[in-house]
Amino acid sequence: MKSLFRPRQPHTRKPATVAGFRFFLHAHPQFAQTSELQNVFTCCYLHTLCNNDLVAKNHHDKVLKLVREMGVLRPRDLKSIGVPRVYLMQLVERGELLKTGRGLYVVAGATLTENHSLAEAAKLSPKGVICLLSALRFHGLTTENPAEVWIAIPRGARPPKSGAPALRVVRLSGRMMTEGVEHHVIQGVSVPVYGVAKTVADCFRFRHRIGVNIAVEALRDAWQNKKATSEALWHHAKVCRVLNVMRPYFDSLA
């Protein structure tokens, strides 16, 4: 049985100038064969095409300038320069932008460092802070290279959607969320990362998720390599409410 509905044909939008002239010729057929009018129509049509090319080039240049300034670009960032999101895909198709993850773009040919995934995570979760295993790796306190980026978000906040990089989310509140945050620029992106002392305290707080051996190793390396003072370690142990848990391990190092 044949369908009663015609398949929808793709719609190609014509420039307003072209549509206007065709309407005029349809309303006044006596001018359709006038060569002078046809020449005017051709000139206006070419002028419209040139203007469209100039607009597209201008938008492309704006997007490329912005992504070079920001390091990693998200589609929502285009709102600040008034450029439609469709130009992102055009630049990807032209090979001038590279899509590195869900809604994440960098300049094609850009050198991606070891910590590039941290910059991407910071863009995906503006309220998040890099923590636990990812923070340990950033500070050089572990030889492990986690497959996921560990990130802390405020309790009650909506977790970010991610495909690449994969995120492991933990929730914190109050001073445990806000204290000990450092900001490091990674590939042009300001990335919040918990400092060494706060990261060590977090490892003891989440020892059942990452393993107590990793927490003890982080404490030992931070102390022996003088990456954290005893005062900072005690302070963040109190903030994270793990002072009694950390005390015997700390006493063994002193």
C-alpha cells in the first residue's frame, strides 16, 4: 500500500534578494525577458553570495581567535561573540578545529599535554575541582595514571555529562569543598586543583574508594619530598574530619 503522505523534501533557503526578484518577475511577467533587468538580477545575486562568504569567513576567524585564547572551547562559549554554533562543525569539516570530546573543541594541530584531560574536565564542570587520584597525579605523588578524571562537585549540584574524558565524581560540601583549591593554567584553561595537603586529607577520607595504601603512600611522599608542611596537613585533616585516622600514620613518619 502506497503511503498517503509525500516524503518531506529538503528545504534550501534562498537569499532574500533572490526571492524578492523572483516574486517581482512573477508579478510582472512583461519584464521577464528584459535583458537589463536580468543583468541587475545577476549582479544582485552575485553580490549576495559574496556577502554570505564574507560573513562566513568573519565568523570562522572569530571562532578560531576565541579557541586560541581559551585553549578548549565549548559551544556555549560562542554566545559571547555572537556566532551561531553551526560554524563549529564547518571548521571541523575544514580540518581547522578538532573535536576532542563531547562539546569540546581545540585548534587542529594543537599539542595536547599529559594534563589535557584535566582542562577538558574543568570545561565540562565549571564548579568542579580536580581531586583524589587525578590531583595526586598532577602533583607527582603517585605513579598511577587513572583512566578517569576524579572531580569534586558541590553536594546537590548536577553531575556533568561526559563521554570523553570519563569523569569520576565525588560530592563535598562546606569547607571540605572550598578550602585548599589552587588554580593552574593548563593549555590556556584555568583548572582548579586541590593542593597537596588537601589532596592527602581527601585520600584518607575516601580511603575505602581508592585504597588505604594509596592514601598512606601519598602522605609519605608529600612529607618526605617536602611538598606539604605538618601544619597544612593537620589543618586539612581537621577540615576533612580524618585527624584521628591520619594521626598514627603521621606519627610513624615524624
